[in-house]
Amino acid sequence: MIDIQIFRDAEGHICGYSVAGHRGKHGSSIVCAGISVLAQSALKGIGEHLSRSVDFHVESGDLRMRLKDKPDALTDAILETMLIGMKDVQGCDLKGVRISEIQEV
């Protein structure tokens, strides 16, 4: 099971996410690879392309990212696009991917 948590700030903008777990045999699941690429691309896009500050942790089966500053239009574009992609991948494997959105106060 791949468990994805999307964290939204009080205004509804994504301010962080967590992806944990694997689907299928380690290293051989297209679903796992798709989710991983989306999560890592968002992290790199925000950090390297937009030069935004983030706290993150990456290891096999565990990726966590949190914006250090308030989300803006560009981070929104990257993170909402990541979520759209993750929901598309989830549609291919409803039992293997769980997405939850957490509203922070």
C-alpha cells in the first residue's frame, strides 16, 4: 500500500506532502514508480527550479516534503499538478494507493 498525505494550509494551498510505502514487489511496480516520480519531481521542481526553501526527507519507501515559506502561485501549480497525477495513478490501482488530504489550521 502506498499512503499519500497532502497537507493544506488554512487557505487551502498545499504546503507539504508525505508518501510512504511500496506497491508490489520492491523495484518492479509501475504504480510505485509513477507515484515516486511525481513526488520527487515536485520536490526537485520546487527546490531546484523555483529555488524555494523546503524541509524534506527521502529514503526508500518514504518521502516527506514541507515548504518553509508560505505557498505561492508557482508552488501551487507544481503541487496541484503532482496531486492530479497521483490521483490518475490511483485510478489505475484503487486498492494500492490511498490519498488523504489534511487541512491544517
